[in-house]
Amino acid sequence: MLEQDFVSFLPTYAKPFAKQLQELPLNYEKWVYAAALPSKIYQGDLFSGVRFASIDDDGEAIVADVPAMVLSNTCDVQPEQSESLLVAPLIDLEDYSAQSVLAGEELENHIRALKRNEISQLMFLPEAHGVKNCFVDFSRISPLPLSYFYSNTAANRFQSLSSCGHYVMMVKVAHHFTRPESPDAARA
Amino acid sequence: MSALQVADLFENMTGDSASETLGNYLSDAANRTDQRLPSIVYTRLRIGSAYAMWPEYSDVTDANALQRTIHENFVGMSERLVQLSNAARTIFPGMRALTEPESANLRGYYKKVFRKA
């Protein structure tokens, strides 16, 4: 694709980062995170100890306390702006690899694709600025009451995304939810 | 690509008007089902030297439909999503879904992380 075509996709705030985006995954770790934590909470911020609730295969309620990324719009995560916010789990890549049932070349290919951000439902985040190699899973999004979040979790923020990092998050989320259905999808 | 660009592309490729083609499709569907379909069709409207998309309501029985449709936001949101998705495919050319073994691997990981409530 011509460079000009690529730049035309980008919103004004991301156009200065066209070169970095085209060079991905090179130097990803150098620009994906914010230079400093902003005072208010932003979409894409990372937190430790976030409570997730889900249902297992038997219909039983299950919970986990894991790191997470806030996916709700920045406006909606300000105190008393809404009832709840959406979070997606953040998986430590070293722990994930250690517990993997995939092995050998299959695991290597999986991790390589993940690190290149080629898997649509997963967003890889590189090791830098206190963040270990990890990935966000957009298929396990969970709501959390905003009041609970501010009482128990908001103080656990450990990283925020840069403008360009936030744009990468947006394109991955958008692609995950709007990618074309399989031609085999049978709709009435 | 904006809705206007899509309409232009369609007309350049087929020589037909995009809005007329869509209208004919809806009409055909109504003939086949013997029932007219409520629809909101956005057509191109020339304003001076500029163009805009304008909604035309057909067989929409809800009198307040116009008030509830936020045209600019609807079109803007669609365009933004398409642009973001296109940008994702451009930035990450090999984008794909998880394979079944990869999915099973991720499911297995969550089984170890989650506990009974």
C-alpha cells in the first residue's frame, strides 16, 4: 500500500505516528505507553487486581482477580459518569507460555503471531515501563460497577497508553468486533 | 472510505445509481414477500458544490423515527469503525482469528486462573 494511502486511514492525532505504525512491531515498546500516568483514568489504562466474574461450562459462577485494561470510553469511566465500566483481562505472557498445552513449533508460532499482534481478539503489550510482556483478551470483556471500581481498583493503576498506543488499541478492538463474518455463516 | 465514496465507486463500477439499485432491491424484496419493508435509505443530495447523505423513510410507521435517528452520528460512527478496521488490517497485515488449538489453549489457561465464586 502506498504510504499516502496508509496515512489517509489515520486520524489527525495519529498521523504523526504513521512511520512508527508502519514499522511495527519494531520499537513498539518505545512508544506504546504514556510518558507518565495522567491524573484521570483513560480508556486503555492498565490495573492490577481487577475482579472478573464469569460462568463456567457447568453454569457455575467463577471469579478471578487479574490485571486488566479498561475498555470503556474515557468519558464513561470518570467518577459517577455511569453505572459500570468494561474491562478486559491482561494475561502475563510468561505465565501463559508456562501453562500452555501447546508445545514446540505450535507454541512458537502462536506466540510469534501474538507478539506481532496478528491475532484479532488479542492485543500484545510489550515489556517496558514496568509492564511485563502480556496481552489483552477482547473476548473476555466483563462489566464492573463503577463505584466498586473506584473503591477497590482505581488506585491499582500501573500504566496508561500513549496517544498512538491508544490508537493501536482502538483499531484492534474495532477489527475484532467488525471483521467480516465467514461466508459460511448461515443467517435467516 | 466514506459512504459518498462508496456510492461513487459503486456508480463508477456499475454505471447504475447506488440509491436506485438499493430501492429496486427493496422493491423486489417486497414483491417476493408480498409485504413492503420499512426502510431508511440514505441518498446523495447535492448542496451547492458539495454532497451530503440524506435519509428517506419508506413505510416506516413509527412517527418518531426521524427524531430517534441521529444521522450524522450514525454515518460518522460507521465510517469511523470501517476506517479503524481497515487501519487494523493495514497495520497488522496477517491479522487472523485464533486457531482451534490456540483457542483451546487459552480456554485451558482461564480454567486455571478462575475459581468457583
